Amino acid sequence: MMEQGRQSAKQMKLGVMMRDESERHREFPVTRHQAFLAHAGDCPLPSRVAQAIRDYAESASLGDQEKSVPHELLAGARAAAAALLEVAWEEVAMVGPTSLGLSLVASGFPLRRGDNVVIYFDDYPSNVYPWLALAQRGVKVRFVHARAWGRVKPYDILEQVDEQTRLVAMSTCHFITGWRLDYAEVAKELDRQGVALCLDGIQTIGAFPTPLKHVAFMAADAHKWMLGPCGAGLFYVRKDWQEKLRPAVLGWNNVRCPGFVASEIMEYRSGARRYEAGSYNWLGIAGMKAGMDLLLEAGVGEIAKELLRKRSVMVSGLLERGFEVLEPGMEPRNASGIVSFRRGQDAMAPLHASLEASGVITSLRVNPAGVQWIRLSPHFYNADADLDRLFECLKAAE
């Protein structure tokens, strides 16, 4: 009954944000002048996030900026992150951006010459380059061969895993096709074999529930679906992997040094704090916590339902208007809030610029063949009027 009550409250909160224009404009100032449909790239900051950053910056202008940090900020941010990820707070490090978290795994993971890692080459570069660099250490990099571009299935991954595989690195969602990976099935099997799964979670954290059971590592920056500032992020290291993943970056914060005096014996801090080498990005953490609190209020499960509803509206509307849509028939378990489209062989850059000039913000992306796609990625707070505005602008651009 208590869980049902919490769900009902979240539905109510989400409903108020969606129906009450004054509330929507207050929480999300961007809605006053734009239809912002590009959260898979960068998000505009909600008002509470911007205010949290301003509040800390103002306090820091009056004295020592570290002493100006509210005592509960770091603990509160870890607690919010743990709730968002559904993990223990000791498993979360305040480390961003995503590239840094993934690189910490690539640099600190116990790999030897002859071992191999499995990746998807057509993933976002942040989840490709750290692993390709391992070849310099004699580590073999094996590529997943997806049957369709941007559509990785569990068997595509598992068929590349052999007795020399030590780690698999995948994204929870492809950044252009919007295909969400059924990674839970992969994670369970890899865990059974003692192989670590590392996830780039930036395209699902804050948009879809992303349970991390059987997952060894996950990194995600806050500036997309988490509605936070750039450069702040979360780095998850499962408890039983923390002694195995060597901290690749060292400093005063993650190696104990009482009185700020170095010791000949290096002792790491407990939990995921061992990966937090230096001073915290307090401005980023203040904003990220406010964004996470907002997501938790709305409920990520409810957000996911709303994004899938919007996806259906976008796909239907685009197909009716003669556009080609990437992966239009995805089942809900693989669908996300990302929809990419184009018209025939036309270059999409002019249409993308036309939409932006009309106040409809989208992303322009290119596949490996050089084909341009316009990517749509609304968040839960976007109203149906934003999608209507998109369709009106597309009609006017014909």
C-alpha cells in the first residue's frame, strides 16, 4: 500500500507538471520560448538546478569555497544517486564526465596481454576510444557484429565472448537509433562467467529505470536526461569489484593522508570514494543533486511511460508526413525517447537549421555512411504542443 501511495504521488507530480503551464514554465524556463527536443545531446537546466548552482556560487563568493559547501550536500547527492540507480551509496562516486568514468575502468581494470574486451565499434566515441587504446597493452579488442546498425542484441554480444574475455563495454541505449539494449540478460550471463560488464548509461539514466544488478561498472554524466550541468556525473562500481578495479587517478582525496601529509603506505578510502582523486566539482554536484531530486519526485518509471507515449506520437506523425524513421517498430523494451528521421536522400542540415530558427531545437547526427539524421529527444516535461509545433514547422519547410 505504501508503494502504491508513492507511485500515485509521483503520477500526480508528473501530471501537474504536464498540465499546468505556469508550473511547467516555472520549473523549466526553456518552455517559455522553445520546444526543446534535444535531451540526448544537452539539456537546458531546470530552474531549481540553476538556483542550486547560484546559491552555492553566491555562498562561495563570501569565503572559502569548500567551507561554503552545505554540510549535507555530498551525503545528499550520494543518497539521491543511490536512489536513482537503486544501489548502495557506497557504490557511487561523484565522477564526471562519462568519458572519465569509462576511462577509469579501462585504465584500472586487471587486464593482461592476450586478454580481450568486447565492444560495439559504432557506439558513441566515448565508449570506443578507451577500449581501443588497450591494444597498446597487448589486449585484444573484439567487435560486436550487429545485424542492423545501432541495434545490438544480447546474442550479438555473447557470441563474441570466449574464455579470454575479461570485460564487455556497451551503452544502455544507442545515441542515434534510440535502441535500448536488453543488457540485464547479458549482465546475468557475463556475471555467471566472471566477466565484467561496463555500461555507458548516459542515454537512459534519468529517462528509464536502469537496474544495475549483475553490472560491474556504469558511468553517466548529468547533462542529458538527468537534467544537470555538464561535467558532473556518476560512476558506479559494484562493491565486489572495488578491490579489483585499481584507482587509475590518485590524489589527496582518495588516498588517505591525515593532516595532508603524504605517507609511504598508500591506503585508499573505502567504497567508491577511492575513485574520487581530488577536489569535488561542488558547483556541478549542487546542480546534479537538484536534478536528481526532481527526477525522483517525478518517478523514473513514470517518466519512461511518458517518453514511450511521446515516441509513439513522434513516429506516427513523421511517418504520416513521409519521413523515414530509424527503427519505427521497436518494441517497448527496446524503445527509448530518441527518434531519428530523414527525408529520402536529402541533406538534413538545412531542415535542422530551419527548425532551430523556428524555436524547435533538435540534434543533427551522422551515421558511419555519412547520412544525416535529425534526432528528436524530448523529456517528460515537453508538452504535446511542442510536438505539434515540430510538425507545423516540418510542414512549413516543405
